[in-house]
Amino acid sequence: MGIKTSGHIVRVNTKDAGDLQSIGSIKQKRNVKEYEAINTGVVVQAIGNIKTDPIAISVLYAPADTAGAKELETAFNTGATVPFEIELSDTLGVNGTTFGWTGAVISDFELNQEEDGDVLASFTVALNGKPAVTAAA
């Protein structure tokens, strides 16, 4: 299930990714490994670090764009890690709640030709661990 995208902002290298068309869920999880003693039945759980699942996003594609969509494409082409953040539209003042990661990797890049002549660029963003969360202000 996706999150409401009206008013959301996606930034790559601090640049706005442009006309956001879709964004996947921000899903975090921990791995849990269980050890069960065969003589007593006691179960011990080892809890792993928080990880964030990859997020799929799509934006309108403009080849001449030098901002966010181009940053996503460049990061994909070079294999470089980039700062990545999502600012939600829950603004209480100037800024919405922001989820930020210091080292995202763009693992997929796809261009889709739309019937009206526009082109959608779809990306999968692999994220490093738990995001830094800044509350709406």
C-alpha cells in the first residue's frame, strides 16, 4: 500500500526530484532469530538492526532537467550513494515530517512512454538502515 502523495516532496542530493507521480511505502523492519533450547523449551530471541525496505518512486521525466530526476538517473549510472529524503505533507508550519537517509543507492531505473507523450521515470531506492526523522514544524 502506498502513502498519500499530495504535497509530498522527494529530495536527492538536496534537490527536489520534480513532479512526483507515485511513491511506495516507508516500511521498516528488524530481523529476529529465535533459539529454542531442546532440553527446556526456553526461547531466546536475537533482534537485529532496523532496516528500511527499498522504495519505488516515479517522476515525470525531462531529459534536460538538471535537478532531482537527473540526480536519480546519475546516481543509478554511476553507482554512487546519495542522500535521500521524503518530506510528508503533514505540514504544521513550513516543513512536513521528513525521513532522511545518508546513503541511498538507486538500484533500478525504468522509462515508460505514456499515451499522452509524457515519459515516466521509475526508480527503486535501496536505503541504508533506519531513517533520521525530523518532525513537522
